[in-house]
Amino acid sequence: MNRQELLYDYQREAVDKLSNGKILLGAVGSGKSRTALAYYFEKNGGIFRRDGFKKMVNPRNLLIITTPKKRDDGDWVREMLSFRLHPDPKLNYYKNDILIDSWNNIKKYINLSGWDILFDEQHLNGYGAWAKAFLKIAKKNDWIVLTATPGDNYEQYLTIWLANGYFRNASEFYSNHCIMNPYIKFRKIMRYTGTKRLERLKENVLVRMNYTPRNTQHHADIFVDYDVKLYKDAVRRRWDVYKDQPMQSATEMCYVLRKIVNTSEDRIQKLVELTEEHPKSIIFYNFDYERDIIGVSRIAALVRTRAARKEAAHARRGGCLDRVDAVGNLADRGCGGEKGTPEPRCDRAGVSGIYFTERCCARDQRSQGGYQSALGRRRFLDAGKNQSEQQSADRTAAKAQRTHPCGARP
């Protein structure tokens, strides 16, 4: 960052390139919100530099259309504080109106005129109600779009091009630049023509942020064992050992096979070791039983870590440790995204900060039950197998009783 700037160099470069109708393209974490606000600030006569801060002169009203989560969490409000802006008129340094709303309510603002509008997280693909409302708003206001994923093909830029007046309507775009598949009833583009012009139009609306993350990724593959015998038996017999019933479809078979692999004791042990080594972790999962295993592995890692510390402390005092009761004294039990629970904030050493990313975490009794189920999985599966074999034997015996001694049916 330049010593005289409140923006990074790539953000300052993007502010200088931005203008009405552009798409601010930046990766996650690049500071698109701050860059867009700096553009709005300087567009209205302000100066946003460390060596000189000049307030805006008669700033235009500002509307920000974003996601419901970012609106409710106040992300934009926090970014505005550096510019002395606030949606609350009592806290706003200026007398202009500032509104922050979600894409779900974009229809409410189709009659606005003379505003500056920031569209965050572009949702303008296709011909839906949002795209139609956006086109009406863009005619009478100044706007820019913020996104990390502007589009995978030229058709997904069509709404932005229409708002900029590059095409009179969608039919002009499709007739001049698209070759359709004639053998199907719905519209399907086979290829594009005039791609040089389309590429030029795309680059004309994009303002790229040359952001390079400072963190470095380290990938490590950890190989674990699973019950190969049970896996092959499930493939051969098509029997769901968890529900004790035949598999009804190929999807159910894949689900069972995945569960056999994901609930192996070796995988649980490796997860406990990783959680113990990295107390603050983010673990992604797909199914509830994986969530239960994650929660119990975390508890086991905390128990082992706390037990080791207590043993070391007692050893220094010449004592011994007979029992560790750490499960009931966890400072942080994790959380999840099913109900919008925020991430845990823990800085104390030895306290896990795992964030369950799919659903809310299980209760203690449920987690302990899941752990016992995972540890006793083999016994459960053997019991199911024995039960199925017993049922097969009973059916054979019943069939034998219904036949005559000579082998013919009655």
C-alpha cells in the first residue's frame, strides 16, 4: 500500500478506471466494497487519501443492492465508516440518503432517478424479474456492478450490455452473434459468431483488480484405511446394513458405500490427531453422520490435549492424574451454518475453534451417541448381517415346511 493512500495500489488503479456501467471484477477478499465506496466518494468531489481528506460536495443519494446476509450483518455499514457515511441520517456526516437492501427487493427501486447505485454480487443472468428491474433502474441512474464471477459465456454478459446500450434488444444479440441448435424446441446456443467484437465489449465493461493473495496454500493428502470386506460385501449383496434392507437404487448404493468409507475407525483416529494438532480448524462435511463424527473427534482431541496438560502439571508437582473430565467443560462446542450461526471466536490456546459449515452442531448426548455408534460400527454391522442371515434361514425353513416329502408342492 502506498504510504499516502488509504487504498492498496491495485484498488487505487481500479478506482481510476471505474466509470458508469462498469463491472468491478475482483477475487474474494480483494476489497471490492471499499474500492466501490472510494469510487463513489471521489465521483462526488471527495478526496480519499492519507495526505489529504476532502469531503464530498453535494453527494448524490446512494443505493446498495447486496445479498440478504451482507445487508443483515452490516458489512457495508462497517466499510462506510472510513468515508463518514452511514445509512442512519443521524450518524451520516452528509445529508444524502443511503439505502442498503437485498436483491429480493430490487423491484421497489425501479422508479428511482438520479441516484448512484452499487450492485453487489451480480445476479443478472437470464430474463428474470431482477434483470428486468435492473434494466429499468440503469436507464435513470449511475451504477456499477461488483462481482467475482461475472459470467462463463457471452450470453451471461447480455444484461450488462443491454444496460450500456451496446445492443438495442436481446434479439439483435442472438441474431447477429449466436448460432442456435435447430433440432430442439428451446433456445440453445451451439456457438458464437463475431467473437472479436464480443470479446472487445466484454473487456470494455470489465475493470479487473490485480489482487494476489498473500497466503500460501499447502495441500496434504492423508490416506486412511476402511473396511474393504464390508465394502465388497455391500457391492455384491446390494444390502443396506444401516437400514437392514435391500438397496433400492444405484444412488442408495453409492450413499451406503460412501458411508462405509467415511465412518471407518482409522479415519476417525486421523481426524482426532489432526484436531489435536490444529485446535483451530475449518472442516467441511456433507452428511449429518459426518457432522457427529467431527463433533466427537473434536471432543476426543480436547480430552487428550487437556489430559496431557494435566498429566504434565501433576508430574511437575510429583502427583498423578487418575481421571480427566473435560467433555463437560468445553469452552466452545462449535457451530454451523444451518441456522446462520456465526463462526466461533476463540483465541485461547487449547480451545478448538472448528466451524461446522453445513448444519448446526449436534448436542453433547447426540455427539457422544454418534461416537459410540462409530466405535461400535463393526458390531452393529455384524449384528445386521447375522439378522439378515437368520431371516434367510427362516424363509428357507418355512419353504421346506410347505412342501411334501416327495418334493412336490401341495
